[in-house]
Amino acid sequence: MKNTKIVFLKQNNYYKQELEKKIRHIFKKTELFNELKEKKVHSILLKPNLLGIYSPELAVDTHPIFVETVAMILKKNGYIVGVGDSSASFYKMERLFTESGYAPIFEKKYAVMENFELEPFTEITLENQKIKKIMIAGALKKYDYVISLPKLKTHNISLITCALKNYYGIIPGIRKTQYHHIFHRFKDFNRFLIDLYAKIRPDFYLVDGILGMDGDGPAGGNPRHLDLMIGGRDGLKIDGYLLKMMGVNAEKLDYFQYAEKKGLYSSVGRNDLDIPFDFDFMFKDFKLPIASRLSMFTNILPKFMFGFLRVKPIIDKKKCILCQACIKKCPEKAMKLTGKMVKIDYNKCIACGCCKEVCPVDAIHIKGNIPMKVLSIGRNIYEKIRSKKGK
Ligand code: SF4
Ligand code: SF4
């Protein structure tokens, strides 16, 4: 029988030797190598979160040393290893891998690079109200087993980007953006992620929560030492428990309820967890993304009324280098270059944050209006009270 425990370990740095020891410890506790042996696995695909070209200190991408250490351990144990992703950015994947610090993984031959944006893709069918068929990376077919290596961060649409959201990266390139257009309501987009999870998901998760992010993730939030590594096989339980640590009751979120109805999620009990004796059950003063507080309204209001209680992407003209990556990425075609400025048509904008994700110089900020700020302050007070009570 598969070991279903979710193992939490404290870890506060990316020193290779220490990391190797801790990762091996998680693999041992979760009996990963026994499973690989039983299933006669020869090849393993690692799926990090590689959102764009960011320095590791910004906590946007899964830390390169973290990925390298996992690849090295697996390689030493005789497995063929691949590292693959399809990014949200417009850089070629080879450049992304190289400039985000992943080059040594391939130079040392711990793993081969898998570009999820290269054809042929694989078509899969989904049980979703709007989309029945989607394309995913063809590279997945080449491997016997998949380990997801998510970064623990906030997300403007899903509140958290970790186990569930990291696998959105198996959808090649620009298609990801098109789905934001189709599912412009946060609720529908999150349900789409659940439908994808129902169809295809990794075999194992190892979360890089050492340097994580709070605030306005998934890019441009606040890097935060969360000092955690998490290993396990149930992605939704991992995310559900991490949300709890962020001060959010996952069971009250629509997409978790949707997953529960589909038999994919049940709440996390103490018996599901393997935790250190000095475990902190809550992240202190954790800041959620401001856009996520809009979701209750965008889920019920028609699109043309989003402006009433919207958060807005704002461009810092001093920082903007006019690269136009945001214009190409915007699923609503709400951005255009006018003279020497990028302008946003807020009547079209759905506050998805895709432009912010791809901006190479962090020139886009998400700003709330007065009602949103009031909501935000209220939420912060509520979170502080909850945090003090240790709930
Ligand atoms: S302007 Fe930015 S936030 Fe608005 S729809 Fe376009 S990409 Fe999304
Ligand atoms: S806001 Fe960022 S992504 Fe958009 S044009 Fe300026 S620098 Fe490029």
C-alpha cells in the first residue's frame, strides 16, 4: 500500500549538503524508492515552477539548487532524469533554463532538458463545462514517473500556487494564456485546474517552501523565509494544509468544495501529517494577494461590472522598458503601445495578473481601489486575530 503521509521538514537554507540530507530523509519517510522499485520505474520527470528569468532571491522559480539536488539524488540512484516546463514568459525555454540558474543540472548530466513547448503535444479529454479537449506536453509520455517540484507562493487567482497550480505548466506556451480568457472568472479558472488534476497529476510532490512568497504572488510578491520542505503524494491535501497555515480555510474555497464533490479531496487530519516536534502550525503575519479578495465579486458580477470593485494592474513608467511582453501575453488584448507608453483598457481587463507575471523588470503592480483596501485592512485584522489565537 502506498504511503500517504505528508512529510513536513524544517529547512532554512539552500546549502547543497544539508539539502541533500533533508531530501533523502523525506524520500525515506515517504518510501519513495520502494514505490519506484515496485513500479519498475526507470525514468523520472521533474516539473519545477519556472515562471520566468528571476534571480533565486526573488522566490519566483523553484530554487535551482533544490532542483539540482533532487536530480542528482535520483541520478545517483540509477534513474534517467528529465527536467521540464513550459513557462508563462516569452523567452525560449533553453534561455529560461540557463539564465534562471538551471544550467549546471544539465552540464553535470544529472538530467536532460525537456522543453514542454516542443511538438508533438498529447491531446487529453477533460470533464469540464467549457473545454473538453486540451493539449499537454508530449514529453510526459517519455517518462515512467513524475515528481512535481513546486515553489510555495501566493497566487492572485488561486490564493496559493503550489501542488495544484504548478501542473498548469504542462500546458504548452500560449495556450495557458488563452484559458485565462475563456475562464475569466476566478472560480471557473480554479475549477478548470481541478478538472485537469482529475485527469492527470504527478505521482509525487516535493515542495520548495524554504524561501517562499507572500503578498501579490506569483511574481512580484514578498520573498519570505517559510523554512519548509514538504513531500507527499496528495497534491490537494498538501495545498489544503498549506492554505490553513496561511490562515485560509481551504474547505470554504469553491474549488476545494468542487474537488470534494468529485471525490478528489478530503480535509487533512492530524494522521495525514508527519511533522517535526517544533512545528509552527501557522505562518505568522502572512499576507494574501489583494486580487484574491476580489474573487467573491468576480464570481458573481458580470464581466462589464468588474470595474466597480476591481484591482488594477498599474504600469510604473519609470521602470518599463517597453519590451511589450505584457501586451503579447494579455489574454483580453487590453494592453497596447501608445507612443512611448503601454496603456491598459480597464474595461477589458479581467485582473488575471498575466501581464505582471511576464514583466522582466517588475514594472507592473496590482493596485486595489478604496473598497478593496477596506476589505484588505479588514482581512489583515482578521488574520492577525486568528494568528494570535493559533487557529
Ligand atoms: S491587463 Fe494584465 S491583468 Fe488585465 S487582462 Fe491583461 S494581462 Fe490580465
Ligand atoms: S510593463 Fe513590463 S512587460 Fe510591459 S512593456 Fe513594460 S517592461 Fe515590458
